[in-house]
Amino acid sequence: MDSFSERQREILERVSGLGHLTIESCAQIYGVSPQTIRRDVNELCAAGALRRVHGGVELPQNENLQYTSRRMLNGAAKRAIGHAFAAHVPSGSSLAVSIGTTPEYAIQKLRHQSDLMVLTNNLNIALFACDQEGWSVRVPGGAVRAGDRDILGPQVEDFFGRYQVDFGVFGVGGVAEDGTLLDFSEDEVAARIAISRNCRRSVLLLDSTKFGRSAHVRGGHLSELDLVICDAALPEQHRAALENNSVDVVIAEAQP
């Protein structure tokens, strides 16, 4: 999936933002034939990144994209969020970090901090952290979800429950209109809640495409967090609720 062409990456990002895209409209956008676009989307569908529907493509239903596909989406926003997050984490900190690509971007921005302890069920983050001199890394046991490169289950909740860390860091699958945090499975929600309960400061890393995005398992609320870092201004109803509950909000500036 890392070998997708630039146009395929852009198609994936457009569908992620719009929810659906027709072959004809996509051909017009890029000035190529519908047959060329069909070849592009056929490869994306074969990789599990998109799903064919009559006349076009959409995101897979009731499930998240494969990790490597998600990693390619909204890269500028995730880099900005990671850069803003790094300003809040001093050397010597301990962090519990969840699954997801935005937390991975954020942890990579900590490469200049020293003496960090990272607890994570995200193997991409664990491998990166292992390469940083002076960092210590702990991961839970259990079966690995190959497409997501992470570990979930009751043992993960027990793992995070054994520590008290400075920062609990996580993303979400979506945010409902009432501010409820959403994910794609009960295990994902349970792991995120375990992190939030066992940290001194809970940090949600939130790219703005997650507002109104459909994910079907509820767990937690924006108002229960300590810090929200987003790449764009929050919708007014969320901004007011967070302000009323003394939740800090940082709007991350785009990075070159």
C-alpha cells in the first residue's frame, strides 16, 4: 500500500473527506479517462482502502481503513498536530499512547526529547521508540492485528492499568455532534478509556475530518479530557462545551 501513486493517495484523501466519489467526477478532476481512474480505484479497492459502489467508490462500511492507508491521509494536519503536541511534553516524561496514525505522527515529533518512557499497544510507535536513544518502551502481550499493527483485548486494559503516567495520548475514530467520542470496536474504546483513567493529563489528538465521521462504538466525551489538539477550529458547539469544562484546546498551525 505504501506504493500507491500520488493520484491514488489524493483519491483516497478525497473519498475520506467526502465519503463518496464517482468515477466520472474523479476523471474530470484529474483530466484523465474514466478507464484510467477505474484502474486506480481498482487497486485501492483490492488493497482494502476503498469499496466499489455503483458508479464510484466509498470508504469501507462499518470498519476503519487499513493502517497503511490511514497513514497517508491528512498528513499535513497530522504533522501540525504532532508539532503542537511536542511543545507540551518535556524530557523525562512518561506516556501511554494508543493505536492510530495521528499518535504515531505525534510521537515521532518527540525525537529530540530524552529519557522518555513510552507504554503503547501500537507496534509502529513501539518500533520507533525503540530506535530513540535513552527511551524506554513497554508493550502488552497478546495477538497482533496484522492490518493495524496493534494489540487489543482485556490484557491491554490491564497493562495500562498497572501504570500512572504523565500523559495519556490517543486519537479517535470520530466525534459525534454531541461530543461523544467514537471508535470502531469495543476493544478500541476500552483501551483508550484505560489510558485516560491512568494518566495525569489526557490528550486527544484530533484531525478535523473526525467531526461527524461515522464510527459505531461510543466511549467518553470531549468534555472529559484535559487537552485537545486539532488542526482546525472546533465546531462552535464543541468549543463552548470544552470552554465550560476547562478543557484546554490548541489549534495546530500547518507545518512546512
